[in-house]
Amino acid sequence: MSYTNVEVAQVVAISQNHAIGKNNELPWHISADLKHFKQLTDGGIVIMGRKTFESMGSKPLPNRTNFVITTNFDYQADFDNVIIFHNLDDALTQASSLAHGKALDTIWIIGGEKVFEQAMLFTDRLEITHVDTVIDGADAFYPAIPNDFVKTNASEKMRDEKSDLAFEFVTYQKRTTN
């Protein structure tokens, strides 16, 4: 566990070309992926960038403590379960302290592109939904999965009935070096 004995995990759905967003929205709607996301993060601490927060209608995810990172020092969100930070280090420090207090094992990084990139150094686990499509015109992308992450689990390939998109849930764990 890499951040004061609390696991840092990223949860994201990505296309074949690593797209995660288009026009500040998810490029697909896959019901099973949204349920998977909720199951993983429910009751926990989620860290996201301002654009990700705004893409959710500037409303916090219910039953989670929402940490929002922005460089705008005047940015405010009027919700009890939303805490604003101005850099990832401060958010991770506070999240790990809160996680210890709540006996949580994991802090969830939920996007967007810049936050995923910055958090990779501290990340222990990736929970990636690989969506079998290419998104043309995407404007937010997930970084390349670093070589020190190894696939440890994968679901069977599934197909979303509404969108007809094929997808699978894959877990990658960072190799520990001794």
C-alpha cells in the first residue's frame, strides 16, 4: 500500500484508443459499468478533478466523500460531502487520514485525465473497464498503463444490451519491488 498504508486505486472505463471523455461527458452509457463503479466506490472516498465533478452536474456522488481538485482558489461546492483541494498531494494526505479514521482500505481516483496521470505514481491498483470501441473526437484520455502493473483478474467479455458495446472488467495490480 503506497500512501500512508492506504491503497490508492483508479477506477475508469476506457476505449481501445484510451478515450475516457468527449465534450466533458462519458462517451458511452453502460449500465453494468456504472453498477460496477458504484459497487467499488460506495461508502468510500473518491478523488476527482473539477471537470469530472462538473460533468456529474456539480453534484457529489451519494454515500461517498467527494474530494474535488481545482487550481481555482475561488471554487466552491455547497455540499457537506464535497471537499475542495488545490493539489493532489493535499487531497491524498487528507483522504488517507480520513480513510484511517473510517477504517477504509482504499482511496478511489475517479478522473479525469490530469488526475489519473498525476496519481499514477501513488496508485497500487487499476480497476479498468475495457470498452471494445474507438472514440473519434475524444478529448480526454487515460494514460498508458505502466509496465509495473500486471493483470491479476479479468471478467468474461460482456455486451451492453442498449449500446451493443462489448466490455470487460480488468484488475491490474502494481508489482511490489523488494
